[in-house]
Amino acid sequence: MKEHSLMNMESDVLAEGREWTRALLEKRLQQQADTMNVCPESGLVLKKLRTRTFTLMTVAGVVTVNAPYGHSSHTDSWCCPARIHWGLEDRQRLSPEFERRLAYTATQTGSFEKASLLAGEWGSPVSDDAIHALVQRAGARALDLPPQPSHDKSKQSRENASNTPAFSLVIMIDGWKVRERGARWGEKPQAALTERINWHEVKSAVIYQFQQRAQNQSGRGMLIEKKVVACASGTSVLDFGAAVQERAMCEGLACAKEVFVVADGAVWIWNLIEDRFSKATKTLDFYHASEHLWGLAHYLHPSDNEAAKRWVEPLLHSLRHDQQHRIIERLEELLSSHEDPQIQNAPAQCAELDSKIQYFRNHKEHLNYASLAARDAPIGSGSMESQCSQFQNRLKRRGQFWSPDGLCHMLALDVVVKNHEHPYLWN
């Protein structure tokens, strides 16, 4: 490489600028620390004053500060006012801004090792163990962070409700599986897999205002703004429902002219919906409904895919496009007669067929796809499926087996990052 190449010159200038920034930050910190020799609680001058030297890893590099340290007669304890003023915990080595950037990076990369490598590329080397410990601390704080409304919503709440444009709220709920370490995790791989690894469900939700939908240049749908909720395994449906409702209230649930709830057929989800959002417009995700219809078609025609296709396609078209679809009646007729000429080898076990049809009976009031589509309302939970994929891309990668606490903290931090609320963790 040439000595005076563009890459060399750029690297040299960046290094000089970085050192200048580091020196300036160190100078300002030292100037401020020199003025802090009183107890933060009482304002009284500390006794037995001395100087404590500590280093701090920052985005610009390592800085060294000589800060006053003394005994407070008010609290009967030793303290360093500068560290308290800067929001530093005992023995904290990373600056708040450096922690914020590292925590964000840890949620966006596939592992703590990759986050460490990226930090090194930025010129801020830090070990993956330090990032792991940071995620545990920040994630614990994230668990206690209440939902933070956006600036626009806070402004709307202060204004007269009559001046606020009408909006509708959309809530989508689903669950996905993650691997956790079992009771015999530390044993050799030959041990029973179910004892070394446990699969647990993470309950999740996506909430957005109906008017926040848009399209990108290719015509693909997108959300301008959304909020997510996710609770680690072990969270009860009751507690998860309370968290979803709290977030929905923060997003305007009480003021929405209409609330749309879209979900698959999981029983726990619909129990939650009836408990927390009983007055909402409820919709069974169209993909899951069609998937169950296809399953019924293959049950009726187990060895003839073309016959299954001929049977199911008219029902799917009616389900999606007809305002007064008769899918429940059609399935009831099938169960009662068993003489449909299109069906080969009509099933003899009515109980099994009835159980498959019961799925649609349970959701008879949640299949109004044509009327919803005419209003441009959501009939599918694509946004929720996409969000689950994003969570899994970080938390369900190959070789990842979480401890309960590790998953809980990483998930909580990931949620506040996705909701753009992570700066509040360092206020």
C-alpha cells in the first residue's frame, strides 16, 4: 500500500480527530470533577477529602480522571460526587454513551462476539464478556421501564380531543418458540435432548395506528411507526395481556375510533382478546384460516392433490371475496350428509371431521374478510409474523441456547431498542 494513499491519509486524520476528542473530553471531565467536593444529598463539604483516580472507557477512547473522594457526615458513607453526578455505578468502567451504543449493537448483531468485533472496527475495542455483562444490566433496567409515548402522541394527549384527527388502532398477537438450557444442560450431548434443551414460547404483540401504514417504492407495505411487546417464557397470559393493554393505552387505545385485533387460532390468544379487547373488531388471520381449509381438504382427499385443490379453491374464494360467505354452512353440510359427490372415500370417523370443522365454528364471527378488505382494514397478521422473524433472527440463531435470565434481559433490551426507547435507560 502506498505511503500517502487516500486510505492512509483518512485513517491518520480519523486517529488525530479521535485523540483530539478524547483529550477534550478528558479535560472537560477533569474540570468538572475538580469543582465537585460536596455531598450530593446534603450539599455539605465532604470530610477527609482525598483524590480517587479512575479510568473510563468512552466512545472516543480511555480517559483518566482524578476526582475528589470523601466522607459524608449526612449519609455516613464515602462517596465520589463526580461519579454520582455522571450517573456512574460503583466500579462502572464504561461511559453511558458507550454503553448505549454497545447495547444497541448487541441487539442488532447475532452474538456478543460479533458486537465486540464491530466495536473494535469503530476504534472502541471492548471484550464480548463486557458486552454480555452490559446487556444483563441494561436488560434488567429495561424490564422496569414503563412504555414511553412518542413526542407527537404526548402532544396530542395535551390537546383537546376534538382537535385530534380520528384514528384506528391495530393490535396483532402471536407466539414463537425459543431454546432454553434445560436442567441437564451441562452434561454430554448424549444425554436426552429434552432434558438438556427446553423449548419455550415467547408471547409477542405489534401495535400501530391504522394511519401509520405506507408503501415503499416497490409497492411493498410498511409501517411508519409501530410498537412491540414481548415477554419471556414463563410469563403468564394474564401478565402478558396487561403489558399489551398498557402499551395499547399508551398508543391511544382509549381514544381510537375503532380497534382491530388480528391473530391466529391459538386458544390462549383469543382468551386474552376477550379479556382485554372484547369490544374490538376481531379477525382470524386469513393465512391460518386458509391453511386449516387446506388441511381439511387433504384430510378428505388424502391421496389426490388435484381433488383436494378442486374442493378447497371455491371455499377459499368465497371466504376471501364474498360478503356473505357460507363456509360454516358448507362444512356443516359436509358433516351431516357425507355424500358430497366431489369427495372420494367419505370419512367414517365423524368425530375427527367434526373436530376439524370446530375450528371454523369457534371463529365464525372472525371471518369477515371481504367487508374488512373493502374498508382497507387488515385481514392478515403479516406485520406480526415479520416481527417474530426479527426477534428470532437475534434470539433463535444456530447454536443459541439461552439461560432464563439471559433470554429475559436480552429480550427486554431488544424490545426497548425496537421501540426506540433505549436512550431512556441512560437518563
